[in-house]
Amino acid sequence: MQNKTPQFDLLIEKILQELVPHSRTCTQKARSKYCEGDFEITEKDIEFLKMFRVPTPVLCPTCRRQQRLAFANYTTLYKRPCDVDGHTEEIISSIPVEAPFPVYDFDFYWSNEKTFSESASACKPTESFFEQFKKLWNVTPQPALTRDPASKGSDYTLYGLELNNSYYTFGGLKVDNTHYSMWPLYVRDSMDLLIAINSEHWYESVFPEKCFNCSFVYFSRDCLDSVFLYDCRNCVNCFGCTNLRNKKFCFFNEQLTEEAYKNSIKNVNLGNRRVLEEYKEKFWKHVKANPVRGTRNEHSLDSTGDYIIHSKDISESIWVLNSEHSRRIEFILKVRDCADISIGSYTEHSYSCTNIDRNSYNVYFSVASIECGDSEYLMNCRNCKHCFGCIGLESKQFCIFNIQYSEEEYYKLLDQIKFAMLQSGEYGKLFPLSFSFYLYNASLSAIVFPLEEEEIGKIDGWQHEGQLPISKGITILNSENVPELIDDVEDSILDTAIMGKTQKRPFRLVKDELAFYRNKHFPVPVETPYTRMTKRFEYVNYFKVYKDYCDKCGNEILAGSTHEKGFHPYCETCYQEEII
């Protein structure tokens, strides 16, 4: 966009030329309990700011991350009316009925030519951009769900590509028959996963890769027919083990004969909820008594953070695959030259976005947009190029506030808007939290940065979600009355709702889910899917790393599993020497 916005270019160039490393105080310091307060603008930060031609951020890295994650719903679906004229059916939606804007059913929304320009007013450079944008946001329809049209039999899913016959699964790629999971990649016939890759027949696992028929497996790879594993590789028929490599028939790290192993597990009835909970406790005590890796970065060069895989030059980032030269990104697959991105894939040269995907480039300050380029301040747009401050557009160019302009008119107005925004301090900021499509408590931020209702209001987030009503005519089964043994569960449980033990909300089992528990011989859960998902985030320490020390050499390290949490973190060198 350089040279086509001369006023803006001159001003941003002057700002960036004068930029030197310095300390700043986050503008949210007095409002957010997670705020870092004072933060540093480093040489590395300046390198990226100059690359993107954007001003210095006013929020600390943590507050920026909290803000981005508030624009992603990875946990909660609702039933609500469709707002299309003449539609009377209830629809499945990630957006609650309290939303101020209209919500259309997914198929109708994407099957119709639309510009939503009839409700738009031309953006006035002399007035606040965000105040004007809020008016457009309030009246522009949104799709009930953000998901791949190519997905089949997966109405209760969000995001992801090619999700088939799946239920309550969020994100992911090429997934079949997988339920209650977040970011499964090439997974089938599984349930209750957080980030899983290339595997089948899994249950309740975090970050497993290339495993088959495993349950309660964490940070392990190439394992088969095993239960309760932590950081194991190429293990078969193992139970309750940690840090093993190329082993068979191990029970809590003790090497047994095949016969002795089979006798040991024969006496463990994990179909009994009480027994399962006892072994969960025993397993985690075992994990905490042994070394753990401070961070789990693999095959990555010049990178800092956690779960950075096959990447290079990645800094201060979390769960990044096959990416390079990016900073402060999380939940990312194959990006380059990006910064401050939460949830994205196949994207280049983009900044301060959430859910930006599929061959996007030069996209700034945008949410839920795919296949877009050379655009800023987009919401839920597809295949748009050279657009600014637009919502819900598809295959458009040279639009501002959903209004079509000629190329010449577009750049003339764009220059005026961006220049005024830069002068006022609005340019360079992502949308305020109040612009999110979702209640804060339904967002990914609520898991990583949980807040009470009053605290949400302080940072201008949506109202805290209250107690959901219980459908009339549904029998509610208290958690303590759910059969302890899977063998005692009858099909009639499908006609009831279970009151969650912790969250105190009712949830239903579906037929395929019950069949899965019976086949795997695990008890029916008494916690809601939401509670189970948030619990899995505890195993990755909510994707945060802290300064700690190596339990062996004493050197300072970054660690997700810290001494404070009861673990014994090792630096990578000591871990390799001790374990590998």
C-alpha cells in the first residue's frame, strides 16, 4: 500500500525512524489483573514494526494476547432463532441470542450474494474510526457458525477444514468421527483431545502424535495400545509410564515380561470411575517425581517459547508448526513474517489478527477472515483484497465500510482515514473486546485468562454468561447418580441430561459417544465437555512459560511445567543426557 497513501506513509515513516528501544506502561494496567504493567519495546520488536509499518503497541504482550483470544469461540455452542426474514427454525450457533446484530443460518448466509452495504455509511476521516465501525458491526448479519462448507455431518463444530461426522470439535484438519476435541489434525475415531496429530482411536489426550489405540497420553509419539503415558516415544503396551523410549510391557516404568504385564493390567478396571480417578492421581504423582522437559520445542532453530515444531526464528510463541520468522504467535500452522497472530494457518506478512487462514497475506488488525490480502480491519470476510473496515464480504475489492469504490477513490479515502487514525492513536489497535462476536466466557480467553463478571466489564468485554436454562421435559441426572461402572450404564441415559459435577450445568450424551465409552471400557463422564476441555489446558499450563531453573544443572530456563506446580523441569541439554 506504500506510495498510494502518501500522507500516512510520510507520518508513519517519521514515527518509525525515531523509534528506539524503550519501556512503556500498558494502558490497561489498572484494569486487567493479567496485565504485565511495564513492558519493553526491543530491537526485535522494532524490526517487526518497521516491516509492517505500524506504530508501537499501547498494550503489553499479555493484554494483546488476551484481546486476540477473546475473538475466538472454541468451547460453546447455542440454540437460537435465525434472524432471516421468514425463517422460524432454531439454529446451532456460536453466537448467543444476546448479540446486538442479526445472525443467519450458515447455509443461507454463504449461499447468497451479499454486500451488507445498504446499512453502511461512508467512513468519515474526521470522526472516530471505531465508533463508526461499531455502528456497522451492530447491523451487519453474521453467520451462525464459522466452519468449512466442505465438512459433512458436523453441524456442532467450529472452524477447521474437512471435519466429517464429528461433534463438538473446534478447529482441526481432515478429521473423522472425532468428538469434544480442539485442534485435531489428521485424526479419526477419537474423543476428548487437545492438539493431536496423525492418530486413531484416542481418548483424553494432549499433544499425542502418530499413536494408535491410546488413552490418557500426554506429549508422546509413535505409541500403541497404551494408557497413561507422559513424554514417551515408540512405546507399545505400556501403562503409567514417563520418559520411556522404545519400550514394551512397562508398568509405571518397571520392565515386565509380557505375561506379567498382562496380569498387572488385568487387575486394573478403568471402567470403574473410582478406580480410574485413583490411577489418574497415581500417574500424575509418578510424572511429578520424574524429570520433565522445560519446553517441548523440536526440530526448530533460533526459537523461544513452547511447542514450536519444525520451525525457525520464532520468538515468544506457543504451539507453532512449520513456520518461520514470526513473533508472539500461537496456535499456528505454516506462517511466515507474522507477529501478534492467534490461530492462523498458511498466512504471510500479517499482524495483530485472530483466525486468519488459507493463503492470506498483508492482513492487519482482522478477525475470522480467510483468503484475504492487502487489507485491514476485516471481520468475517472471504477472498477479499484491498479492503478496509469491512464485515461479511466475499470476493470483493476496494471496499471501505462495505461500500464499493473505484481503485482511485479507495486509496484517496484510505489515505485520509489511516492518516487521521494514526494522528488520533486509533491506528495500530485491534478491535476493542466489545466488538467480539462472543461472550467473554465463551471465548478462548476465558480459559487462558479466566475472569469474574466485574473483571470482564473493566476491560470492556461482553457480559459474563449466566446460568443456561434447562430444557423443559428433560430428566436431570445428578452426577452422583450416574453409574460408576460402564457395564451398568443403560441406553436410557441418552434420554436424560447429566448435571455437571463442577460446572453445574446439564449436558447430554450422544449415541456415538456412549458407544465409544463402551468400546474403550471407560466410565461415562460426570463433568461437562467444557470442564473437561479446560482441564486439558491445565496439562499445558494454559500455554504459558515462566522463568525457572533446571533441576539438574541449576541454569535458568523457560518452563511450562514449573517447580511451583510440583514438577522437576530440565533444560534440553540435561533432559537429553538423562533420558535420551
